[in-house]
Amino acid sequence: MIVTADLAISLDGYVAGPGVAPDNPGGDGAEPLFEWIHGLASWRERQGMTGGEENRDSELMREWFDATGAVVMGRTMYDLGEEFWGDNPPFRTPVLVLTHRPRPTLVKEGGTTFTFVTDGIHDALDRARDAAGTRNVDIAGGASTVRQYLREGLVDELQLHVVPALIGAGLRLFDDVGAGRRDLEPVRVVDTPLATHLKYRFTK
Ligand SMILES: NC(=O)c1ccc[n+]([C@@H]2O[C@H](COP(=O)([O-])OP(=O)(O)OC[C@H]3O[C@@H](n4cnc5c(N)ncnc54)[C@H](OP(=O)(O)O)[C@@H]3O)[C@@H](O)[C@H]2O)c1
């Protein structure tokens, strides 16, 4: 069991554009971050859709689904995704949602539960670890949530799907992650026309 973080990022370091809103969940100009995912067979399968490309990108997405036993996310990501994910969300695992606004646990179809955690990042991670069994805990986003785990040194592996686009403004992943050097060892680079998938392991 390790703790992972896995995000799509623009070449200039943004994980969302500016102006994020319920009707604009990725922010302005952020289409390149997510549109490559929508054609992947493994992603479509998890959304209850058919078709799509069976390519290396799709394999990487399936690898993430298979390896992940619990997910931690911020309330903003949850609120933006809630309607889109519907009754059978793609996670199919327990999801711990960091929030200041308590809400009863939601049990969805397919094995996804959303539990709203108000006691902070350590409590959410402990609960996710208990739920994940031998599989990984993934810190899914958004930026604020991943930054908090990075700041505390709680992420073991970081995978970035670097899309070939500059967004120019928005939410940067690596702002405010605390001063001080942290070293990573490269685990893998997979380069496809859609994205350059970089996987790193933090060395302690
Ligand atoms: N590029 C990618 O792969 C990727 C992946 C995921 C998300 N995203 C994008 O990221 C954006 C959202 O990111 P974000 O940084 O704005 O928000 P976020 O991390 O999703 O959520 C932040 C919110 O979560 C709650 N929260 C976070 N830490 C907490 C703590 N320690 N204790 C209690 N509550 C806590 C707070 O909500 P309350 O105070 O309201 O309860 C806070 O305002 C979206 O635009 C989404 O599209 C991108």
C-alpha cells in the first residue's frame, strides 16, 4: 500500500484554469487537461460508456483504477463532480472528502461511498488506508488537497500526465508546498501523442 497522487497538468504547471465554477469545472482554457481522457476505453468503461481507444494511455488509466483501493479528495472537486459522476461514480472504492461542512455518508452504486471528513488530512488518510486494504490510497485532487499532502511529505508516488498545452493562468499544483528540497527518483516515462506520463517516487 502506498499513497499516490495522479493528476493531469499543463506544460506550464496548471491543473485547472481560472474561473472554476459549477458550469465550468476545469476552469477557462482547461480543455486540454481532460479531453484526452474522454476517448480512452478504460475511462469510458468506468463511466458506463462503450467504445474508445485501447491504447497505452488507456492502459495507464486502467492501471490506476486497478491499483487504487481508496481515494481522498477536496470538497471543491467533489462538489464539481457530484452531478457528472451520477449514481454509479467511476471510483468504485471508498472516497474520503475533506471538508469543513459535515454531511452524511453517501452510498452509491458500484462500490463508491463518499464520506465527508472534517478532522483534517491525517484523519482522512488514516481512514482511507483502513479502507484500501492492500491497494493504494490516491490523493485525487484538487490542487489545494494534493498540496497539503505534499507539504506534509505524505505522498509516496506522483504521476503527472503532462499535456502539450500552455494554459497561462489558473490553479498551480506546486505553489505553497513548503520550502525545502525534496528529491524524487524517476520511476517511468511514457510518451504518447496525447500526453507525457511522468511517474516519480519521493525518496525519504
Ligand atoms: N488536473 C487534474 O488532474 C485535476 C484533478 C482533480 C481536480 N482538478 C481541479 O482542481 C480544482 C479544485 O481544486 P481546489 O484546489 O480548488 O479544491 P479542492 O482541493 O478540490 O477542495 C478544496 C476544499 O476542500 C476542503 N478542504 C481541503 N482541505 C481541507 C482540510 N484540511 N480540512 C477541511 N476541509 C478541507 C475545503 O472545502 P470546504 O471548506 O468548502 O468544506 C476546501 O475549500 C477543480 O477545478 C478541478 O477541476 C484537477
